[in-house]
Amino acid sequence: MNLSILILLPLLTALVILPLKGLKQVRVVSLIGSSLQLILALSLLYLYWKERSDGNIATMLFENNYTWYASLNINYHVGVDGISVAMILLSSFVVLAGILVSWNVEKLSREFFFLLLFLSVGAYGFFISLDLFTLFFFLEVAVIPKFLLIGIWGSGKKEYSAMKLALMLMTGSALVFVGLLGLYFNTNTGNGQHTFDILQIAAMNISPSIQKFFFPFAFVGFGVFGALFSFHTWVPDGHSSAPTAASMFLAGISMKLGGYGCLRVATFLMPEAAHQYSWIIIILASIAILYGAFATMMQTDLKYINAYSSVSHCGFVLLGIGMLTKTAITGAVMQMVSHGLMTALFFAGIGMIYDRTHTRQLAQLGGLMKVMPFISTVFVIAGLCSLGLPGFSGFVAEVTVFMGSWQNADSFYRIATIIACASIVVTAVYILRAVGKAIMGPLTPLPLSTSGGSIGLTDAKWNEKWAAGLLIIGIVAIGVAPFWLNELIGPGAETLMKNIGKIVMVK
């Protein structure tokens, strides 16, 4: 399979949209393009499994390598392992759901759908890149649309939120670039050239002192994207002001770029530094998990509840990476996929509620199950997945992280694991409170209504049902039968552990 199709398909779809004038045409083309993305991602999954079952044990499959800028040894080198395929599959689910949820966007609809599709170009390119320069290029491509989506189509303090997000993520990008250049200039391919190639760098013995110096740049830089404490402050403001689809993309895809980068670049290419700094990563991750959970408990706005809860859940990703065991790393990747689906579903449900009630304040909501049963059910399912109910993806991912973390016999690691486990109780409190207040109980009169708050409150439309159903299928598929995702991620996690295992003996 030619992986470049993953980049070209959304790019061509976005370009086809530009000359269109009718809203209906823009919608249909966007829907067809995003549906083809999902079909392509599922085809990639099938072909990947087929290659592995046929005995192909190569580190990366479907590789293509073309010279991009010969004098600096920059190549368009792409390929995938199971971790990449999982991220691509997640992205395709969220993209299609985001397009469906945005069906009724009328303000500059052509430009809106163009930016959504262009954002997916950056995500797919990032997940398949095996050249650090190419990876950084697509990371930047994925940043630009976020600023415009929030600044133009957002609500509340949208200009402030868009600017804050852009500045924070560009700062993260600058740190990443320093880390990548540090790796590049400390490699030697044997012919006097340096290299950005991930696989070549992984096979080299980069000096421990070099690793120790440049690891913080790469890890913290990517960590900014993944809500690393205390660089997470863009998350609540960005999510609260973004339109529904942009919130889904930000939490479901963009934040995963950070976790993936911390794993694929910082940890994989600088394993000795990862081992030396692991205790700091674990402390920051544990703080993020607890801080995010307690901060969420204090929120009264539905979007802020999901945004702060994302800080907590992304902490599990960084905790799994910091533990440096195969099971914990597998759990971290599973958590990225689970959180991407779950938080996209949560934001979709919140968007549906806001579109009908014109409020996100818990104090002004109540009894929505009586008038919006489907939307309320979506909200409840997202909440139950967030608190880790068995049968949903959140339970599988978090338990895998905990089990992998507990494999470290040292008391420091086990205390961190216990702290992370304790956050589940706090999560249950704020999720059950939000569900009980907004969904259950008597119907609360809304500020704009005149008789009981039920005027204009309709249930989900066809496009919203398809969007929510798609994400729920993914959540349940992982929660009920997690073995397929575990087997998909396994070879990639094993490759990571071979590098880390040179330093870390616990597996």
C-alpha cells in the first residue's frame, strides 16, 4: 500500500472544496472524502494484519523513501508499525465524526471544512513519517488550522484562546526543533553526512551526555501538545472556545501528536536519557492526573469539565511512557486511542446540547433525558467510558497502564501507580455529578424558554446520530474485545522496548 494516499486524499478533498459555492456541494464532498479516509484506514489495518500473519517481521511496513533535500540528507521517508496504524485509524474515525457533526455549519462553510480536512493532512503525515524533518513539517501543518478554526468560528474569548493556543504550541514546536537538530548534528551515517532518519538514528549509539541534554527539549516540546503539566494551560481555553468539530479534532487527534512524539522520538531515540529522566516524567504525569481530576471537579461548564478531564487522562499516557515497561507503553498507546474516541464523543455530545439549549452551565441544565434521549445517552456513554467502566475502552486502557506500571518493583513507581489509581474515584465524582445534574432529574427551565424549557429542544439529527454511533462503535470494540488492539500495538511496543531494554532491565 502506498501510504502517501493517506496524505493526498484529504488534501485533494480540501482542494476540490475550494472552488465550490453551494453549501450542499461542500457538505457532500467533505463527507465523501472523510468516508474514503475511514475506508482507507480500515484497508491499511487489514493489509497490515495480513503482512504480519504472512510472517513479515520488518520494523516498519509499506515503506517509501524519496530524497527531498539531498544536501542535508532530508528524505520523504514514510512507513507504519502497529502504533502508527492505531493512530491513523483513530484519526479517520474522528475526522468523519467531526465532518458529520459540522453538517449545519453555515458561516464560511467552505473554508471551515477545508481547514478540518487540511488538519487531517498534518495528522496523517505526522503518524507515518520516519524522517524527523518530515515529521516536524507535518506537525506544523497540523498547528495552523487550529488557530483559524478557533479564532473565526469559536465562541467566548475566541481571539484570546486562539492566540494562546498558537503561542503555546509554537513554543512547543520550537523546543521540538531544537531537540531534533540536536539529534541530527550528533549522527554520522559513515559518509560524513548527518541524518534525520528515525530508524538509522535508533540503530546508532548516541552519546548519553548528548541524549541527556537534548531529551528535555524533545520530550517537553511534544509534551506541550500532549498537555504535560504545567504546559497544559492552553487546553481548557482552547477547547472551551473552539467549535464542536475543532474541539473533537484538538482532543481526539492533535493532543495525540504530543504523546506519539514523546514515545516515537524522545523515548525511542534517546532511551538512556528517558531512563534517567523517567522519575521526573512520572512525577509530572502523576500531578497532571490528580490536578486534572480535582480541577475538573470544580468546573461548572461542560466544555471545561471535558477539557480539564483531558489533562488528567493524558497524564495516563505520559505515566505509561515514563514507566518504561512494555505493558505500560502498550497501555499508553491504548489510552491515546481510547481518549481520542471518548473525548471526541464527549465534545460531540456537549456540542449537541449547546446547540439546542444555548448553555453549557450545569446549573442551567437538568432532565435532558426526557426531551433528548439519544443525545443524553451519548453523554452518559462518554462519561462512563471516562470513569473507566468495564466494557468501554477507558477501562481497558487504564488497567493496562496500571498493570505495566506495577511491574516496576521499586516503591517510588508503585506509589505513583497507587496515586494514579486513586484518581479514578475523583473522576467518578465529577462524571456522575455532571450526568446527574444535566441528564437526570426534572426538566430545568432554560433562560431563553418560556414554558418549562422544552421549547425547541429536539433530539439528535441523522448526521449527529451517525457521528456518535461511529465513535461509540470504536469505544465498545476496544472495551469488549481489546485483544485486537493489543496485538496491533504489540510489535511496535516490542521494537521500542528493544531500544529501551539496552538500559532498562525491567520488562
